[in-house]
Amino acid sequence: MADAQDARQTDAQQAEPRRTDARQAEARRIVEDTLTEAELEWESPAPGSYVVKLPGTRKLFTTLSLRLGRHSLSLNAFVVRHPDENGAGVHRWLLERNLRLYGVGYAIDPLGDVYLAGKLPLAAVTPEELDRLLGSVLEAADGDFNTLLELGFATAIRREYAWRVSRGESTRNLDAFRNLTREQPASAPSPSPSPAPSAPAPPERD
């Protein structure tokens, strides 16, 4: 009796890695098929690892990392670098926003940079669920981008606007931040005699 029980336990232990490998293989197929059918730009630098570019409107694109582990699929997307100012206000806004997100949540790394992160059990990885998560990441990273810039980079936006006006350069791609710049007169002086960077807004890292 004991020998039979031991044999069953051994068979179960040997079968579990095979089941895990099968789940991982199926999850890889689902991920790759879903990304391809969505006509997204993606690459796989290593088996089970994917880097995806999600095109946006406010943010040129969001880089999303997908990683398949033995038991779960993890997602990680950079949104914006650490705020120049109003850090507490930015973090409060992120926490409140998390309550309305599906499948992912805002997080910060040790440098204070802002990311979206999520995790899904392998058994729950389906084309429909992955598509919903991709949409959730894009809706948040792209839809919240200007708000995060306003909250955490207002001074830099005003400085950039004033510098452009002083040089007679276009401020068109700062139109989304009129609420920050409209109080500045058109003849605003240059904030500094030294050349200012020509970035349209606080730099993002993709």
C-alpha cells in the first residue's frame, strides 16, 4: 500500500513540471498571436520575454515589457520619470487613480520613476484578457500623461514656453498645457541668456 502511494506521489511530482511547461508554451503562443493580430511592434529578446511598443496620442508610444514566469505573466510599462516638483501630489493622484484601473496599477521604482505594473496567473492568460490588459496599459499611460506632466513638471513647462516665446519659436505642441502658460504674456523675456533645451516638454524615457 505504501509503495503504491509513493509511486502515485512520484508520478504526480514528475507530471507537474510537464504541465507547467505546457502552460508556459500555451501562454507564449497566446501572447505572440495576440500581439501579431493587434499589429503591434514587438520583439522577443529571450524566450518568454517581450518588448512591445503601444502607439499613443499624448505620448508618442509606451514601451511595455511582458515576462512569462513559471506561474504568471508580469507586465511593466514606463510612464514618466520622477517628478521635478509636487511629488506628494503626484503620488496621491496615482494612488487614487489605481482604484479605477483594470488589471494594472501605478508604482514607482527606487529612483521615483513612474511605472504601470501588473501580474496575471498563466491559467488566466487568454487572448481576450491580454487584449484588455494592453488596452488598460495604453489608456492609462497615454491618457494620464499630460495630467502627470502638469502635476509634476509645471515649472519646467512654463520655462520651456517662455523660452520659446522669447525666441519666436512655435509653442503649438504645448497647447495642451494652456492652463499653465496662458497667464504668461506673449512678450515674456528669456528665462536665461544661455541656450535652453528644445524639448517640447519635460523629457520622458522610453
